Amino acid sequence: MPSLSVTVWAPVRRALTVTAAAALLLGGALAEVATAHGSSIDPPSRNYGCYERWANDFQNPRMATDDPMCWQAWQADSTAMWNWNSLYIDGVDGQHQAHIPDGQLCSAGNTGGTRYASLDVPGNWRAASVGTNFTVTYHDQALHGADYHLVYVTRQGFDPLTQRLRWSDLELVRTTSGAAPGAGTRTSNPNLNGVSVDIPVSAPGRTGRHIVYLIWKASHADQTYYFCSDVNFGGTGATPAPTTPAPAPTTPAPVPTTAVPTTAVPTTAAPTTSAPGDCTATLAVVASWQGGFQAEVRVTAGASELTGWTVGWTNPTGQQVTQAWNAALTSSGSSVTARNAAYNGALAAGASTSFGLIGSATATPSASALTCRAG
């Protein structure tokens, strides 16, 4: 496959000219690009989508507000994007659940160590708008063909903004007998340089945000690929970016030299819980990077049902909220107030809902004791 290494390396070489520091970070990626094979491209897998949108501008700090989940992924391990076409496991023998634990489906069980771990982090990933009848397109870059494809869609009620994907969250909606090596549609996209294969899918009863999970068993060996793609049934994609974008930097932002934590709650930021009342609220940091963070706030009704809720807290000096979803936020100085959205205000006694936020911080992100009240 000599032509494969030439076409895939071209965009990487162009990116390497950005800074010498970036070249050092990408060294591990370059060693493996020639073995690349493919990915889901429509709806795009999480890391392929980040690569397509930001490969030529991956140091731009505007990504933190315009595309926050891609930002945390680039900061955690940039090689996950440069190697968008190498997310696979060898020797699975069809035993997918035995090789991939719950919560690690998007990283294929942390294949390659922690390289792809950021793909498992729940949040406001950019989502493609689809109908209940749609087409999944994956790209076979190395012309391997397929023994079979398994297409899953999350069940109604799963929330990709706050939940890590589990096998029990998925419903199998399509199985195919595979594709011959080289079968598919050729593309002129220099980043792909292979064939694209379409798989018609029907997922009735879905509305709102979901994950499409594609398993592709290549024909050339016992090598299986796994892709998480974010979709919005009947919607318009991800929560919009702020209407006033941050100014473009005059100099490139420095590339972090340490990986960003991607576990649920960093050891340096314990959850903050409100005092008992009409309801309680718990804030937990789910990801952080240099100068910013993502957090989840879980609201739980008390002994009585709620028809609406309001959560409040105070930001420490140097911290502010820049984006939120599943709640309406207002700020006055350091004080923040979050009110339920139209669809998540009604809670039965003891029931919970959650909303997410992105913020900037000059120190470890935190919040004063949260308050939660009905209305």
C-alpha cells in the first residue's frame, strides 16, 4: 500500500509546519499513520469529525468555545485525531462485549492505551442532524472490505450529554453481510483516498440526541473497528456556539505538554452539593484543560415532585461560564443562576435530571455551595 502513506501523510506534514512544539507531540502519530484503515465519515465519528474541522487550525483557542468536546480531545491526546483511521482491536473473534467494557465503547476499550480515552467523555459533541431513516457512510481507506457491519443506535432516553455509553444503551438496527475488498465509491478527498460504503439504517421512535455505534469487521484479518457518531434526530446539530466568538489569536496558543484528565471527576475537584431543600444539586467537573473545564450539574427533586427548578452558585475569582446546555443560565458578576429548560423542569419525587456547562478558569475549577429551589 505505498500510495496510502503518501496521501495520508500530506496533511500531517502541513500541520507539522505550525510549530516545532506541535511536531514533537505528533511524532507518535506519524509512526502509525501508514497503517491507517478507515472510519465512519457520515455521520462522522467523534475523532474524524474533530480532524476534519480542526486539523489545519488545531491550536486555535476558539475551539474551546466553538467545539468544546473536540477541544478537550485535542488537549488530552492529539494523536487520537491524527490517527482517526486506526481505532480498532485485533483478535476480537466477534466477542465485542468481552473486549470492550461499559463506558469505553467509543475508545474501543481504550485501545492503544489512553490515546482515545477522550472520545468516551460525555458532553456536547457536534451532532449531525438526521431523520429516523438515514444512511451511515464509512470510509475504507485501505480497501480491506468487510466481513460484516453492525449498526447500533442508542435507545430513547439515553443522554449522550451526560452519560458514558454502555452496551445496554444500544439497540442493533442493522446487520450486513459485508462488502468485497475495494467495493464502494471512490473519493477525491485527499484525506481519504479510498472507497466510501453506504449502509441504509432505520431507527424509528428516536428524537433528540443519540449515538450511532458502528462495528466494522475488516476482511483482511481479525481486525475490528469501532466508531461513535453523534446525531440529532429531527434537530439541527449541536448546541450553537456563542454568537460573539472569541477574537482570533495573533500568535499560536502553546501546545500543552501534559495530558488533560478525562475521568469523571479529577481528584483535585470534588463534587459540590447543595444543602437539602426543595431539591438538591451536585456539580462535578468531568473534564479540564489549560484555562478551561467542562462540568455537569445534577438536580434531584426532594420529597415532593417539581414543576420547575432553579440552581445558583458563586464562581471564584478568575472563573466564568461560557456555554451551557439543558438549562438557561444568567450571570451577575460572580453569581450564576440556572433555570430548567422547557423539557426537564418536571421531576417526580426523588427523580433527577442534569445540565452541562463549559467555563474558563485560571485555577482549579470549583463553585461555592450550590442552592436549589423549586420554581
